[in-house]
Amino acid sequence: MSAPIKAIIIGASGYVGGELLRLIAGHPKFELAAAVSDSRAGQLVGEAFGHLSQALSGTRFVGRKDWLNGIEDGSNVALFSAAPHGASAEVIAAVIAASEEKNLVLHVVDSSADFRYPEQSAWESIYGAKHGAPELLSDFTCAVPEHLSTISTAHVGHPGCFATASLLAAVPLMQSGLTEPDVFISGVTGSTGSGRIPQVGTHHPERNSNMHAYKPLVHRHSPEIARLASVASGRETTVHFVPHSGPFARGIHVTLQARTKEAVSEDQIRDVYVSAYENSPFVEIVGATPKLKNVVASNMCHIGVATDGNSVVVMSVIDNLVKGAAGGAVQWMNRLWDLPETSGLTAAAPGWT
């Protein structure tokens, strides 16, 4: 039996980091070597994540400057970055440089936005800051795993959670040529999508029993969705995206609408999606409208379709922290290491969260 692959999680004390810890704890080939968090260095993982106190008993967070000392030269390393946008690239650049000195075989999957655009200028215009490692942009590929059968780079920038749900809904429809290039997307996300640090918009009294749109048509995920949809489908796509804050903790529900070029049936639309995802173990085309509770805490995406003949509706639900972040990252890392894509990701959704 081959040696386990050392898993390193940067930004391990946030919500995405916690989900990565949970998934790695049950992975058959990745072995947690370091849970990196400068803010919690020295603390037990179980103190930050009570639900992981048994699975990772005795495991402590380490600081960014310390974790590499515990990795033997020549090791195989899977680096997951859950560091914030704008900070992740610089951290990853330092790790890649250090890994070369230690002759590590390294693959990186970044869950931040830092490697979602191939052009430095595009990223900087959207995020309003200097990119932390523009020299590495060509070393990363950004796509959802279902839309890219082969990959030529050593590292991956994972699309955002809204983008993941939207792309899984949009790309087959765009590829089919049955609809006009404009797509209208309304998405609702849970409060964990805003991160672990409390904010006014995620404070429980503000969010509970409440729902509101934010940054309609100007959210920074709009150009990300449009670019990745065009790349994956081969068709130019105009995205009109309106995100909403929902009164729940986990999950994303996306509703996509588009006008058809000519009359279509629901069976035609369903066949498009069944064909597109027939070899995708984490995407299921359901016969009714998809429900969040059927996917939360899993790496699944459920898709439902409807049409009145002249317009199409596609509904997509995922867990924002799993399929939209940590689970998608593990899915990609499995592929980068030539492991079965489903490794460590087959647990069913609990159903009654």
C-alpha cells in the first residue's frame, strides 16, 4: 500500500477550513499533516470545532511559519488553501517556493478567488487590489470538475460557491444551443457563505426569518460566472445575477431562466442535463424541484428543470461549504493525484439538518 499523501490546510479555523478538516479526517488517502491557523496556533482543533473533537483528538493548529518543519523532504503534499481572497495567493507562492527547496511533490487547490482569472488585470479590476502572485496565474486552472475532463496545470483555483451552483445549471443549457445567450440567475445563500467572523448582515437577529437581495446585477461573481460559462460551453454568455441572503446556515439555491430560440419540451431540456452529467457522480437530475435538505453536508448537486415552451427554468442546489468549496476542492485534489474522484466524498446528506 502506497504512503498517504500529506494534507495541509491553510486557513483551517474558518468554516471552509473546518469542512476541509472534517473531509480529510475521513479520507482514505489524504492524511492531515497540518491545520494551519496563525490566530489559533497551539489550540486544539476540537476547541474551535467541537464536532471534530473525537475525529481529530489531540490535533492542534499550527502557525504558518511552523508547519513545513514537520514535512519530510521529498514528501507528496496536497495543499488546500482556505485563506481569504487577496491573501491566499501570497501564502501559496511562499509554500510553492519552500516546497521546491524541500523537493516536495506538491498540488494546490485554492478555495479563495485569487486564481479564478488567468489575467492579472481582470482580477485586479474586480477585486480592487494588487494580485499577490501574478507569476503563478498560468500554473492554475479554474473550473468546476464536471466541466473539465482533463487538466494540464499542477494546481487549481476552485470557483466560488455561487459560481459552482450557477455553472452546473448554466453550462449544459448554453452548450445545447436551445436558448438565447442571456441567462438570468437568482441565487439564495446561507449565512456561512459570509465567513466565520460576525458581520451585521450575518448576525442572527438580522438574518433569521428574513431574506434580502444584495448587490443585484453588480456582484463580483457575475463576471466569474460569465467567463467560466463561456469557456466551458464554447458560447458567449451574458449573465444577469442577483444574489440573496437566506435565513438558513448552509446551502445555495439557484434559479436560472433563459428564453428559448424555438419551442422546446421539458423532456428535451431534461435530456440535455442527463446527457451532460451522465458520468458525473456528484450531479443528479431530479424529477421534481430540488430541495436544499437533500444535499446539505454532502458533495451533491441536485438539478431540476421546467419549461413553458418559450422559456426554461433550471434549479440547482448545493451545500455552499462542501460542493461549493471544501468538497469541490477535495474532488479536484483527488483528480490531481490520480485518485478516484469520489474518494472521501460519498457520505450521504443527513436530510434533516
